[in-house]
Amino acid sequence: MTTGKVGPRASAPTHLEHTRRTAEPEHTKSARKGFRGSSKFEAHRPAADRPSLQLDSTRGVEGIDAASDAQALTTQRELSAARQQLGQLQQRRERQPVLMLDLATDRQIAQLQEKVSALEKLEASQPEKSVLKARFTVFNERMGELEKTLGKSQAATIARQTYYNGPTWNAPSGTMPATIGAINAAGLPHGKFNPNIAAGGFEGEMMTPDGKAVDMGHVSAALDWQVNRHLGLSEGEVTVVGDLGSAMRNTSSSSPSAKAADEALDIEGPGDWNGDLDGQNLANRMRQNPNLSITDALKGYYGTGDHKNRVNEWASHSPYIVRNADGRPALDREGNFQFTPQLKADSEAFLKKLTLYRQDPKDKDGQGVIDAFGRYLAANRK
């Protein structure tokens, strides 16, 4: 689901027609004018204690090689460490009575907020692609640490809540909203805060080492739904089906065209679609192997380059793909995947949910969006 885009392109329409503004954390405001990213914890180890570009059993995927990338990586690691320290103190205050005085802790919080703001300003001055790649690396590193200290279930939930912490997500998952202290303490990299009711978290746009945009908020949502078996929404609704429904909202049945459908699909952005496909692929791998950790799933997918084949992998297991007698995905004359009618039906059903039943799918070009999705997959097959 769209929370913001990389670069100068305008932000996509929100998923719900009614939005609720919430207070933006003070330490994120300094980053709003600069870099626009396309979204009881263990303290993060200082950067100086880390082997420069090596992996260990708790860390994730590396993809940093150029000098500017290395500088951005250092910044992201320091930013994660500072946010963790800040979050731990914020959590202490969150547990204390509202009127309780704790001037020493408040001074420490203020100092760390200044440190985080300074690092965010440094981040904003660095090349955008380097920042996005560095965020991806630190996401993988930090997920390994969170899973080790919190366990798979809690790590999956706090990751999702970092990027999607609004009632649209917490209500169907049966989770209480994470506090800003908990999110900072998790130390996952992110962009600016998105107060929209359909998000209520930070932007998660990142970039894989091969330079492809991927929204790790979408990946985190799929992982949380797989690990914790949330029932209020389906895994499809928090990934592919949800974004198809959102894209349908930007079409009209009175003036359907392939161009309009392609543009509606593009509003979601490649990072969103890649995150949807990656999230479902990772969830499927964990479904096939219940003992697979999030850390090893991420390494096995991104660390081996399997993500470059994301489209074919998704088609190999998606229930929305028509199959031949041998079980392989069926292709049409143009070589595109063929979808079951359920994909359109589920996406239109979600369109009604996200517009609070104020929009009728009959007024939208649902089939046009499904066809555009087929073209998108065909263009991005390995």
C-alpha cells in the first residue's frame, strides 16, 4: 500500500478516503525538507565494533561497495543505534506515570533527539540511491538482531508496525499500536512519517543491491501476516490484492483505456509492487518450511539473488495464476500470465473496503487494472 515515492514524483493517493492526522515525532521533522525516502530491545552495536562489510549469523544482506554507499551505510548504522538508545529511554518514560518527574531521563531524551536529528540531516545530504541501499542493508542486519532478542513473532510485528501502525492494520491484526518508543527501540531504517490512517507509520522505500526499489514495509506486512496468522485481512489484501484495489480506485469504467490502467498501476510504484511480490514469496517460503527464521528467509532470498526472479517465483505459487495440467503457470498468446477470476473479484472487494463502501467497482475499470498488472509482470520477468 502506497506510503510515498522515491524522487520527484508526486505521492500516490491514500488508501482510505478519510484520513486522520497524528502528531509526527519531533525528531523526524528535520528530515521532511530534505531526503524523501520512497517509509526491552537490545542496543545496536556501535559501528566501530562491526567488521566493515562482513556478515555474521545474525546479520542480513550486504550490498554496499562504492565510497558514497559506504558513507551512507555508516550513517544508517549510527542512526539505528541512536534511535535504539532514544527508544529505550522513551519506553522508560512511557511506563512511568504521566505526571512523574524524571528530569535526568528527559535531558537524555532531548540530547538523543538532537543526535537523531543531526544524523537525519546528514542522511538528507547523501545520494538518494546510496541511502536507500544502506537502509536495505541495515534493515536486514537489524531484523536478524530483533529476531534473536525478541523471537520471530514479536520481531515480525514490530517490523510491520514501524511502517504500518495505523488502525487499518492494528485492528484486523488484533495488535495494540506500537509506541514511538518501541518503534525507535527497534531501530529499523525508514523514511519520513506518514500519518495517513492507511499507514500510520514510516515510509519503507529502500533499494536492493542491484538497484531495484523495494518497499520493505510491504515485505514486513506479509511476514507479519504469515508468522502471526492474522485473520482480519488476508495476506493478499496486505500486499498484491490491496494495491490492485488501490489502483482500481484511480480508474473509471466510463473511460477505460490501457494507458489509464497502466498509469493507475504506476501510481503505486515499482517499490510497492516489488515489495508485494517479495513479501508473498518470503511468506510462501516460510509457509513451506515453518522452522525457517525470518533472518534466514531474507538471506536465502536477497542474499542469493533469488529476488531477481521474483515474478516467476510468485507465479509459481500464487493461487491467482491459471495453471496447465502439469501445474506450471499458463501463458496467453503474448506470453503473459493468465489470472483466475478470483484476483479481480478479491481486488474489487478490497476496493470497497478501502473506500468504506463508498465506491462501487462497477464504476471502475477493474479488468483494465488486472490486465495492466499482467503487462507489468511480463515486463519485469527475468
